[in-house]
Amino acid sequence: MADTDVRRHADEYRRSIESPDEFWLEAAALVDWRHAPERGLDDGAAPIYRWFPDGILNVSENALDRWVAAGRGDQVALAYDSAMTGSKRTFTYSELLHEVALFAGVLRNNGVEKGDRVAIYLPMTPEAVIAMLACARIGAVHSVVFGGFAANELAVRIQDSRPRVIVTSSGGLEPGRSVEYLPIIEKALAMIIGDRSVTDAVTQSIRVVSADELSVETVIVRSREAVPGTAAEFDGRVGVRWADWDEELAKAEAVEPVAVEATDPLYVLYTSGTTGTPKGVVRDSGGYAVALAWSMKNIYNVDAGDVMWTASDVGWVVGHSYIVYGPLLAGATTVLYEGKPIGTPDAGAFWRIVEEYDVKVLFSAPTAVRAIRRVDPDLIELARYDTSTLDAIFLAGERLDTETYHWMDKALHCPVIDHWWQTETGWAIVANPRGIEPLPVKPGSPSLPVPGYRLAVVDGKGRQVETGVEGNIVLGLPLPPGSLPTLWSGDERYVSSYLTAFPGYYATGDSGYVDDDGYVYVMGRTDDVINVAGHRLSTGTLEEAINHHPAIAEVAVIGIHDELKGQRAAGFVTLKHGASIDHDVLVKELVALVRETVGPVAAFRDVTVLERLPKTRSGKILRKTMRQIADGETYKVPATIEDPTVLEALKAALAAQ
Ligand code: COA
Ligand code: AMP
């Protein structure tokens, strides 16, 4: 590759690594500060790093008030489009500011102060954006829980973050059914206080506490016509006040943004780790605002007045960063789409939105592209719409396989850009920085490390491997602004989860390699995290749910290849001695159990009953070998295997299905 091809990006990258303080203090000018930072990195408590220790700002003010003051009050900030109900609504910057300031008043009236947590369990409706920005306005820390998670997952998150208020709605809409949220919340709270009149479900991840110890005081409910359930029906249940959104708004007064320190937390977002207990990723205020503002221009090439549509969910990091904060911090218009890429009503949904809202940048996941391809392989739907405003499609969330890439790239007039990141980093680690300099695309690679990230590939002992050799992808410390400073449960878990395996580095949990041009190839996880339709799940969480079935002795859940979703969860179980249960009944009960405890998003359907699980002599389940067999790959029988015949039995059981 000629040197000139990457010169500007290379210059920016080098500067970010050689003079990080200078680089990021310069980027900090993209944000409005109450007190502009004079210091970049605070490394006083390494390996816990903080950015902009003397900066003071308000992120909600940056996302809203700032643009109204700059004359963008009449520009659309948020365009809501629900393919589920057919409703559409736009909010200008002035209107969104008004709603947010008022809802901040609701939170205040309900005792929420700076630093308090607020759980947000909402579908893809404007209330989600309003509630998040209202928290930010008063310095409260939001914790959004994805609507596809059920009671146990919600309870675990509530127990860890200890919110004072939960903001919710009567429910979400999925094709052909509605999801009632209020019974799920009631069940989650009942699990925490051990209220057996509501639920008998008890899981290891929840420590039952007395009703007095429950942090939640109020559940604010936005009723929607399409889903039954009101605050009045639930008020008083599980010892909590359930209040109606509209009634609360009628009593509230608009609230001004409060000043917070750059290092104060903006939100906590839970993500799956290797154990059944999710990790609460902490996001700071100043570093995140700077990183997102920088990324909007330099990675996505989105400026004030442009339209960005991120077809994800506010429950995921992609939604936090590029449905809510990123576009609004840039003065752009964001589209909030409640619907699917296919079936709501057809595979033209994406192109309709692009045409209708003049979308410049679309951000989605490879699984959505595969879904469209399956239904509309010749892209007949695309031809029905004018998508000429589209400048690029960005994809993330899982590996972009080359077949999907080529299919989409051939059909579109604009580039298809893969980029790699994770909940922990909050924004891209490896990307094609289109705003700095569009780099040549290499299919299968998300391109080069983004400024600020010192990426390396190391072997199991932490030694850097050669170009082209696969190993653990790690990031040199300190991480750039925007990336997690720590975990909500404390520095200790942060250090042991991410910083201990390879001293001096943050372990991403992904494996991959770098080629001669420095392009990074991300191949998959090195831990027990699986990625189902771009949703990150822990096999440990699924195993814990399955273990609760009375007939189950042992279980191993692994991620196996799936044409549409990339991966899907497959459960291998053994039955307790003497347990007798019809196979079909068992499968039905396990599927229902996972759905009830973890949530429908686990999309758990595959169950294989075995006499024994394949293990090493020390009792470790041979997950990798199991996955290779299930995926039909060649495999080596591990030397440490306890009994090789168990693998034959596994193959026979899979073949019989
Ligand atoms: N609330 C309740 N249930 C939900 C939900 C939510 N917010 N989101 C998904 N579910 C349910 C679905 O209805 C489905 O239920 P079912 O088993 O009754 O059919 C189940 O969870 C699995 O959902 P999903 O894996 O999303 O599959 P799907 O068949 O509904 O849709 C795709 C498949 C590919 C269209 C869809 O997964 C998709 O658009 N993915 C994009 C991923 C994404 O944006 N990831 C974010 C990271 S960038
Ligand atoms: P999440 O934290 O839910 O965003 O999931 C992050 C994980 O998804 C990463 O650690 C990767 O395993 C995977 N991932 C995300 N984006 C990509 C990508 N572009 N290529 C390969 N894997 C990806």
C-alpha cells in the first residue's frame, strides 16, 4: 500500500499515541464546557485512569441546549418512526429540550439527585431518549436495560446499580405479539425481596434482601395504547409506588442542567461476561462526550444538520452512543426506528427510512443485512426507494463475513464499512476513519486502529505475535477517552476481568490478527461470551437458567454457527439419575425457562440430551471440541480427555436430531 494512502490517518494516529494529552485536549474543543479541561489524562491512580480531571460540563446541555442556543432549535433532533404501530413523530431540538427538561423535573420530584441511579426499561420509543437525557441533565446515572431481557436479568442489573426510580412503559411490540413490561418488573423486584406471592423463581445471581433494602421507590410508567398495563393497576405492588408518566409530567417543572465533573458517571450499562453476573460498564461524562463528538466527524463523517440512523436498540451500547448521544452531540438528526429490517412490513424497511429521512449514514449489524439478503436476495426492494443521500453504511456488533460484505457492497452505490468495538470501549477501536481519510476497504477487516487505541496481538503469555498470526487482541493502557474507566461493582473486578491476564494491557476478549498493512482481522471471542444476532450473551447466564430445571444434572451451553444470526446458543444437558422426562417436553420446558429468566433475545431452541458431557480428566468441559463437532469442523481429540467415547456419543446424538 502506498504511504500516501494512509498519510493523514497515520499522522492523526501517531499524534494521538505520541502526544495523547495534546490530541485529546484539542478534541475537547468539540464540546461545550462549564470549565474547559486544562489537563488530559489523570494517571495518578493507574491502572485506573481518568480523562479531563478538571473539566466541568453537562452532557445533556451539550446534546440539546447548546444547539438551540446556536440557532438549530427548529432543526429536527429526533425522528421517531414506528413500523410496529405506523406512528411517526419528529422532535425539533427545542421540542426535545422542552420534554427533557420537564422529565428531569419529574425525576427530581421523585427524589432523584445527582449521582442517583435510574433504571430505564423502555422500548424503542422517544421516552427512552427523553429519560436518558433527563438523567444526564440532573447528573443522575442511567442504567438502560434492553427490553428483550426478562425478569432475572433485570433483577440482577437492579440489584447491582441500585436505582431509586425505574422508568418504563406498558411494554414493547414484537412482530405478532406484545411484551408486557409491568409484570416483568414486578417479578424482578419480587425476586430481589423474595416475595413468593409473585414468584418462586430464585437464582444464584440474586441475593434476596428485605423489602426495606430495596433501592427502588418509584416505577414511572408510560402507558401505550398498543400494550395493556397501567401504573394504577400495579400501584403498591411489591411495596413500590407506580406512577403514571403523564400525571407526573403535569406536576413537574422544567429543570436546568446541572454542572458535573468530566469524571462523574453518565451511565452504567451491563454487558455479558464469562460468569452469569453481568458487568456494569461505567461511562464517564467528559471523556465520552469528547470521544463521541470526535468520532462523529472523524469516523462517520457526520456534521451538524446531517442525518444519522442507527438501526440498533437503546438497550445496547450502539444505541447509547449512536442513536442518542453521538448524533445529538454533533447537532445532527437521529432516527429512532421501532421495527425490524424484515417483516415490518417487508425487506424494504431500511431503504424506506433512508429515503424518508434523507439518511446520510446508516449504522446496522451484519445479521440485519443477512436477514434482508435472505428475504430479498436480488434487492428488488432497494430499487423502489431513492437512497442517494446515503454516504456510507457502517456495520458492527459481530464479525462481518466477506460474503455478506460483498453482497451488500455490490448492490449499493456507497461503501459498506465494518468497524469493531464493544460495550466497554463505547466507540470504535478499529475503523475506517471516513472523516479523516477514507481508507481502502479490505473485506473481512474493519481496517486500522482508531487514534488513541494502542492495539497489539499477543499469545497466551502476553508476548507480541508476528504479523498474520492469530492471538489475543489487547489494548495498551491507558485507553482513550470514552472507554470504561472502571466497573460499577468496583475497580477490583475491573482489574481482575480486564487488566490482569496481560499486564499493561486491556484484554478485549477477542482474538484476531494484523496483516502487513496494519489492518486488523477480528475472528471471535476467546471466552464464554457468544454473539447471537449481534446480541452479546453469556453462556454462563444461560447455563444458570437451565440448571434450575429439576431434571437437569449438568449443562454446557456453547455458541454454534448460525446462517442468519452468526451464532446461536446450543444446550447440552445430562439428566439427574432416575429422572424420566419425555424429550420433547424437556426441550419445551427448557426453552420456556430460558425465555422466562433470561429473555426471548437468547433465542434458545437447541437442546441435546447426553449421558455424559465430554470433559478433561480434571473435570473441565471440552467446549471448544463440542463446538467444532457441532459445527462439523475437523477437531483433535484433546490428550487430556477423560473418556473419548463421549465424543462419539455426542456426534451420534447430534446426527439423530
Ligand atoms: N423485547 C422483547 N423481545 C425481543 C426484543 C425486545 N426488545 N428484541 C428481540 N426480541 C425477541 C424477538 O421477538 C424474538 O422472539 P421470538 O423468539 O418470539 O421470535 C427473540 O427475541 C429473538 O430476537 P432476534 O434475535 O432479534 O431475532 P428476530 O428473529 O426477532 O430478528 C433480526 C432477527 C436479524 C432481524 C434481528 O436480530 C436484528 O435486527 N438484529 C439486529 C441486531 C442489532 O441491532 N444489534 C445491536 C448491536 S449493533
Ligand atoms: P458488544 O459489547 O455487545 O458490543 O459486543 C462486543 C463484541 O462483539 C466484541 O467483543 C466482538 O466479539 C463482537 N464484535 C463487535 N463488532 C465486531 C466487528 N466489527 N467484527 C467482529 N466482531 C465484532
